[in-house]
Amino acid sequence: MKIGIVCYPTYGGSGVVATELGKALADERHHIHFITYSQPTRLDYITENLYYHKVDIRTYPLFEFPPYELALASKMVNVVKTEKLDLLHVHYAIPHASAAYMAKQILKTKGINIPFVTTLHGTDITLVGKDESYEPVVSFSINQSDGVTAVSEDLKKETLSHFDIHTDIKVIPNFIDLDRFKKQKKEHFKKAICPNNEKLLIHTSNFRKVKRVADVVKIFCHIKKKIPAKLILIGDGPERRRIEDECQEMGIFEDVRFLGKLEAVEELLSVGDLFIMPSEKESFGLAALEAMACEVPVISTNAGGIPELNLHGVSGMLSDVGDIDDMVNNALFILDDNNLPTFKENALKRAKDFELSKILPMYEEVYENVLRRQKNQVMI
Ligand code: GMT
């Protein structure tokens, strides 16, 4: 198949899933065309059947807000025509699904029928999408999609309860490439960060409010009073500065390392003992899956789709959003030397349920169904 993939190319779960999916589909000999405003972060190589088309956003003094959606739709029209694509797959509803709808209508006037699949990732529904400033367009473009997928049962439920949807939504969870995300021998990292064999706690995120990074720091502070521990914070975003200030004020700055955006996050996860995900909302929790694949158990909230990934008492433990005391108790329980090896083993076992090879065929099936339906419509 020749597939056009549209996503946010920056650091973030939906872009990671879209790019890793495209790379895996290319390995299966599909022709994959990424259509984005910059090269996706995880698109770190190009092969004979992987392509990247840059969306040019022309500005004009009249435009206070450059019309990205129009530039994207125009680029989609262009790439579908020149590369003779079979299908478009857009990740994150806003504004990708509505731009795909526009491209589809334009192409129809030229006698080209291009179906599009929309994958809902989370905040495009739970946070931004249901805001009244976007809701009508989001509902419309989901309903107009030829196929819709959501990354968890919870996200599907949220979508159906907040939008008037009359199309089927297929749940396809996030996936993990276990060849890349696996425990590696990086003991020199551990020695450098934890010279006295302290327990190493890790959090990675885009430091948005919804991630509640301040809770990570509070949890760490309590744990540190009970056992020797260090904390690594990976990623960057709007809350980072405030969190750094808080660590200074709390007097724990020496035990916390801010590493910013990291490419080889699996190298640090390899030396971690516990991953902390105290998110307010999380449709799936890809960062937790990456940790689990590197044999790191997870303490998390029970928000959104996280319980579909992190199994309480097995791969980690779950608490209500903001229940710091419970998260601290859970963390201390897992970090106990009598429990930690079992939790680590179980974390990897659970991650294997989401192995790339198990999830990829689900997307291929969606594409095949969409193309079959389209063919039947043309015949009628
Ligand atoms: O978590 C973020 O803020 C990034 C966001 C995105 O769209 O890039 O991630 C969402 O999609 C990921 C991939 O499907 C999911 O694993 C994350 O749980 C989801 N984030 C939220 O729902 C907050």
C-alpha cells in the first residue's frame, strides 16, 4: 500500500506512535509518505520506501495566524496526486482530520477517491477537542473519516460520551519495539547518578500541566526521607522552569537531574528502578510502556487508559490522581528489595503484550477494510 502519514513531528506521544508505525509499515514493504511541517523526531533514517514531504507554511503580513490547516490540506492533495497514494492516515484529530477531509473533497473534484483514517491519541479529545471552540469541527471530521482508531478503550468511551459520533471506533493500543526498548548494560550511568547505590526514580514527559510533574517531586521528597534515592526528569516543556525552582526551594536540587529532551531514553530507563506517571489525564501512557519494556515498574494514577496498561500489583501500582501518600506507599512497597525483582520481571512481561508485531497487523487490517469498502462503493 502507498500510505500518507500526517502527524505532529515534535516530541510527543502521537508523533512517536505515528513515526514508529510508519517505519514498521515500511519494513513490511509498504510505501510510507510522511507529510509534516518538519522532519519527525523519530524519523532518524530514510529508506527506499520511506519518504518525507515538508508542508510549507507561507506567511503574509495580513495573517496574524498562518493558516497551517490550508497549507497541510494543499500538501496532502499534492502528495496524493503525485505519489498516487492509496490512503491517508492522520494522527491527532486537530487539525489533521479536518485537513484530510478538505483534501479528500478537493481530490474528489479531480476524480480521485482517497480514504482517510483518523487515530485519536488523547488530548485531541479529552482536553482540546471537546472545548467548544473546536468541538463541531472535531465531531464532523471524526464522522467523515473512513476509519477511526483510538489508543485505548477509555479514549473510545470518552469520545463517544463527548461527541455525537456515528461511526465505528476501533481500539488499537500503543505499541513498543522491544528490539530498541530493552534493558541495556549501562551500569556506568547508574554509578555516575547513584554513586552510593541509591534507588533511581525516573519520569519522562513534555512537562505540560496535565502530567502533574510537581507530584513527581513531592513523591520523591517523601521517598527520600525513607530510603536513599535519586530522581531523573527527562523531557522539556512549559512547567520545567517552575519545577526546577521548586526543587531548589525544597532543598533537593542535588538529588534531582533535569536531562531535557533525550533521544536514547532507553539507555537511562535501563538503569531505573521505578517510573512515576502521576498524570491527571492519559489516554494510554506510552512513556510508561517504554519504561516497562526496560524492566522498570510503574507507579501511576488510574486516570484514563493507564489501567489498561499498568496492572495494579503486577507491573506496578495505581492510585487516584493527586493521592501523594498512596503513591509514596506504593513506591516504597515496590522498591523493597524483596519485591523489586518480581515487579521488574512483570513489567517486562506486561510490555510484551504490546509488542510491535502484535499491534501492526491491527492497523493493516483497518487499512484493508477501508480500501475494500471504498472499492465496493466505487463498484456500486
Ligand atoms: O501526552 C502528551 O501530552 C502527548 C500526547 C500526544 O498526542 O502527543 O500523547 C497522547 O498520545 C500518546 C500516544 O498515543 C498516549 O500514549 C498518551 O497517553 C497521550 N497523552 C494524553 O492523553 C495526555
